[in-house]
Amino acid sequence: MSDIIQQLGSRRLLPLITLAQPASVLSLGRVLEDNGLPVAEITFRTPAAADAIALLRRHHPHMLIGAGTILNRQQALAAKTAGADFMVSPGFNPNTVTACRELDIPIIPGVNNASTIEAALEMDLTTLKFFPAEPSGGVAMLSALLGPFGQLSVLPTGGIDTNNLGDYLAIPQVLACGGSWLASPELIKAENWQEVARRVRQAVALSQ
């Protein structure tokens, strides 16, 4: 887990990718790598996820690849088999955490309140996703939660874009920020790789 966390922390950004067609990930992976962001979280919100991860792993072997919206053991197994390096879930489900541990793959579960943070700590989890970040109170809420839980490393996701990215990254415990604005489903469907590249370059510059 520590090596994966170190790699994610060095990138500071995690593009959240939802694909309708697995093949789209090939152009997307090239754009991300060419513009200084060799990392992606492929969400299991569509049936294309596992195949997309497998393609990305085969053609971009040095990328850090996460599998997102992991809700159960079956999805975790499919993601690991496809070549994912780590899992991300929207909430904290002890069964999913246990399944990932049995599969020997790191998981970053989602939390947005003190009770779920304490439950995660009971399972020795200290790297957590703050989701949905903006609807849950944004930077103010996250800062308040980190008062008693300063040992956490946090991945805020949900409602983050260039307007508030710097505010989140300024929090010392924030490992990286996730967001779909970097490569939205609309941009991917339109194959607007030029705009994806522009957004990635902008976000990378803001994260320095």
C-alpha cells in the first residue's frame, strides 16, 4: 500500500474516467502520459471498465491504474485480474475492504463523517477518499474532520475542478485530488483529446 500511496501522492491528481467503449482508453492513456499525468482511475460505472483497464495496462504499462466505484468482491477481482494497481470505493464497506485484502490489492474507501472514519481506522485504514467532497462541506468540512484525525491521508473527490483544486491541495493531509473534469465522459465520447490535454496541462501546473 505504501508504494502505491507514494506514487499517487507524487502525481497529486487522479483523473476519474468513465468509458462507454474500452478502446477509448488507448487515446486517453496517450494524452495523459504525454501531458505529464501517467495515472487514471477507471470507474466501474459501465461494463467497459475491466476491458479498459486491461487495454490500458497492456499499452501503457508504466501508468498507475486505479479501479473506481468498487462495490463488491466480484468487481475487485475483475479489476485486479485486468491489471489495476489499487481500488477506490465511494463508501466504506468492510466486506469490500476485506475482499481487497484477501486479493492483496490496496483499497481507498470513501468517507465523509467522523463515524465512518473511526470505522475505517478500526480496520487500520489511514488513506481514505473524502467523497462527495463539495456536497459534504468542501474544504471547511474536510479541515474540521482532520482536526481529530490528523493521521489520515485523504483523496478528496466530487465537485473538484480548477476553481477549488488549489484549496484542497493546500491541506497537508491531502494526498491527491480526484476529478472527472479532466476527461469528462462528454469529452471522451467526442474524442476531444485536445481539450483533455489542455485541462490536464492546466491541472498539472496548478498542482505544482
